[in-house]
Amino acid sequence: MPDAESAHATDVAVDGAAAASSAATEEPTQIAFGWRWADGLLDWAWRHPRVLLAIALVVAVLARLVLVIRSNALIDGDEAMVGIQAEHILRGDFPTYYYGQAYMGSLETYLIAILFRLFGPSPWAMRAVPILLALALVYLTWRLAYALLPHDSRATPLLAGLAALFAAAPPLYDAVTELRMWGGQIEVYVIILALLLATVEMSQRLREGARAFELARRWAVWGFLAGLGIWVNPLIVYGLITAILWLAFPYARRIYERLRHPADADMPPERLTSAAPILAMIPGLLVGGLPAWIYAIQHNAENLLVYVSQPTASAASAEAARQGRLVLGAQITAHYAGCIAPQVLNGMMPAEPLRYWLPLRLLLLIPPLAGILCAIWLVSRSPKTEGWRMRAGLPLLFGAVITAVFCLGTSAWAASKNCEYDLAGRYAVPLVLVEPFLLLALFALPCAWQGVRQLPRRPPAPLSRRTLTRCWRIALLALLLGGAIQFGTYFVSDAQAAFQSPLYRSISQNQTQLYDYLQAHDIHYAWCNHWIGNIVTFRTNGQTICADYYDQVVKGGIQRPPGTLQAVSRADRPSFILARVNPHPILAQELDAQGIPYTIAVLPEAGVTIIMPARTVNPASVVAGLAQDYGANS
């Protein structure tokens, strides 16, 4: 575990404070804020480098509990599907992937099943899994910060602790997404961070001439993480591309040295066979992704096609696709730059009223944008420039990879729709994994400002101590105040709206009235749209099974959970649950027209209407009534 005395060497420079008498001639070596409390905090963090990590771990749990409690552990239909899978695991069914989508591994589902076994099925137990995984996210952020920051700076423990605190309470939009159980969301974030950390450490050891055995061990770990990520979620491609590009440089350097000095007797044997340890990645890859490889053998590599192909964006699904791939890409890029990336960086929720929140969100966007500019300046400056060093290249590369994959591919075609729908924002959330390090680049502000002043070819002038401390104060306040404000939004945001599905925003926070009614009237089978039906099936532990005839049969959607459509079709007099409070819905009018008696109950607290027909109704004869639910978001 890294500490204040042992962290990894670094590449990119940020100036520190010098004594006033020698500021013009000596290299700045230490950050100083000129405030007693801030300098005391810096010294305290140096003496106790792990305490800030411990605080961040506590904050991570408390911050997420605030959101879960305020939303009453509200889950949407897709998350309920994960809960149904976990219940099926406890009954002896062992899925490899999310039902109907052979590319989102069921690791999360098995973790949830463990808690269900211990505490019983509930949304609260489900939310406990991402909360616990957030601890790993915070720890890995702290470790990666130590790997990127300079080992010889007294500020490193403080800055690494600030990075961990940011990961503990990220922008609201990202915190909500991390809590989502959509089939490997936070799991893949943890794996990506672990992969980036393994990459940074291995690249450093390559530069230091590590022996073949050590490199083989590191490659085995790297391969395990890559394989695990390939099984869990396709978002791992962001980490894989970044890691491969980052490792290509030290390996290319070794190959160049070998070609330049083929007969160098002083070159260690490990450096002459530096490519051999890469083979250790193969067994790691096979073990980490074992469920994926077994599934691929059994299903003609169906699950791996997502990594080598792009989905087709039809004109029916994306209007921009009618005008060609170029127009679709341009619209995706415009929405990515205009709303998706900003909401990841500043935490803006799509359902927020702009007249209240827009000024604050624009203000919160300034620090990460300034951090990106400082990081770019750090990477572009000469290695010979004096100063305190930090690796800003990896965070920038990761952000660039996300941007390129998101905008140039068609997987995020839903981003071409209006920003208020937020149908593809989750694909960009991995940006938040490196946002803490981009914010740390704000401590390059003194050097960056001096570099800007020299652009008109002015003679270089040393920075005064006053300028240095002012710039560092600005950076520190930006991190502390920005983080405090972000955490404050957890308490004042609309938590119920935050956890609604981006595809269906009409789920009631309290559905006790619905479950009580179903139990009191012995309703065990019902036709219902899957956004509510999955929740009912999960919350009743299968006592009431719901199926979505309109989506699965009329619209040709995925038939999931397995067997529910057939079960409801065979049932005697299944009821209808409509996601609206209306005593005269279209479906009731259709039953009247067919002369079918029924009982209707409007449940305003649950936001639904239940119709119990006196005889079995063919759902094909009331399609218009079933379709009415799919206008609930319009």
C-alpha cells in the first residue's frame, strides 16, 4: 500500500512554492497555501496519509445511503429484472448474462443473490451491493492518485485524499448511475480503475527494467482484469484501449533499444526477452473471463460479437440515421458535447428544472473544464521544465478514448435524441473515474498561467510567492467548495425523479397499496407493461407474475423474464394492471364493447388502475388498451 514516503515516480510537472529569497533562481519544490488551516491540513495529511482514505470510505457509504433513503430504495423495471434473476439463482437457475442480452455479465446478480440469501429479497438489499462496491471504487481511486502523483511531494497524501473524497461523493448524476443495477454498471467501473492502476504500475516497472517473472505476474493480473471486464460489461473497452495504448510506449522503447543495440553485452537478459512475459496474460484472460468463454463456445460466440461489430441504427429508432452515418455521428457528437459530457462532469440530472439549477451546474462545470486545460498544458510542456510532477497523460487519454468511442460508434445512437430523454448518458459515465485526477491538475494553475503569459513570446518571468499561493488557494477552494456543493445536491435534489428509468418515468415511489390489493384479491397473474410488471414480479417474489403482451408480442420485444409470457397466457382470467389513474381507460372501453364484465380499481397512491375481468380475455383483442400505457412518457 502506498504512503507518503513511497509512491510512484511521475512524468508531468506542476510548480511548487519556493522561499521568497530564492523564487527567481531555485526550482519550486513544495506547495504552500499561506493559510494556517490549509497548511496545517497539508502537514496533517503528510503525517497520516491513510486517514483521509478512511474518511472517504465512510463518506462513500453515507453519501449513497442518503440517496437510497431519500428515494425509498426505488428501482426501475430493468433493475427489478436483476432482482428476479437473483431470486432465480436461489432457486437453482444460474444465468451467465442478463436475460435476453448476452453481453452484460451476471456478476452483480450473484452478489445480490448472496445478500438475498442472508437478508431476504428487497430493493434495500439490492442497493447494498453498489454501496459496498463503492468502497473498492474509492480505494482504487486513492491508489491510482498515488501512482500518478509525485513521490517526493508533501502534498501527495493530501491530494490523493481529495481524489478519494471526490470518488466518495461524485457529481449527482454519476452517483445515481453508480447505484443503478443495470447489469454490471459499478462493477465495470471498479474493474476499469483496477486495470488502469495495473497498467500505470506495469509501465513504471517496465521503465525501471523489472525482471521477467515480475512482469509475467503483472501481465497475469492484467489479463484477469481484462477477461473479467469482457464478461461483465462492454464498457470495459474504454479501459482496454487506454491500457493498450499506454503500455505500447514503454514496450516500443524496449524494442527500439533492442534493435539499436542488438549485441549489447551489458543489456540484462530480461530486457532482451521483454515480450515473453506478455504470454502470461493468456491464462489470466482465460480465468477472468471464464463464464464468457464457456458461453461463447455454447452459443457460437454470440456474446463476443458486440466487441467486433456495431449495432445498426435504423431510421425508425434514430431519425438522424435517415440522413446517413455521417449525420448521425455529428448529432451524437453535438449532444455529447452539449449535454452528456457536461452532466457527467457537473452532475446535472435530466429532470432538473433548468431555471433553478442551470446557474449552479454551469458554475460546477468550470473546475473540471479548467482542470482539463491544465492537464493538456502539463502533457504538452517540455520534460525539462522545472517543477512538481504529475502524470496527466493517462486521464486525458482515457477521456479521449471515451469521447472517440462514444461519438464515432453507433452503440450510443440513442444520444441523437433530445437530451431530456437521457437514453445514452450511462455510456459516458466512466468519464467520472478520471475526473478527480483532472481536478488535481488545477494545481498546475501557476505554471499554466505563466505559460499563457509567455505565448506572445514575452521573456520568462519567475512567479512570485504571492502568485503561487493565490493560484494554489484557488485550486484548493475549487476542490473543497465544489465537492461540498456536489454533496449538498444529494439532499435537495428530487431523489424519486433521479432513480426513474430514462425510458419510463412514471413509477410510484410507494407501491404498498398495489401489493396489498394484489394479495387481498388473490391476483397471481396479470398483463402489464414490463416497467411495472417486472417490479411487481420481483417485489411479490413471484407470487404475482406479470407479462407484457404489447411489448413482447405486438412490438416483438425480448421475452423476459423467461416463461412469464407463457405462464400468464395459460392462466385463468389474468388481470390487467395499467400505469395510469383513470376510471375509464381505453382497455375498459374495449371490454365494454365486447360485453365482458369486469371489476375496476383505481389505486392513486400506487399510480395504477387494476382491471379484473370475469372471464379470460385474449390480449390480442385489447391491444389499443394495452398500448395506452406506452404513451405515459409523452
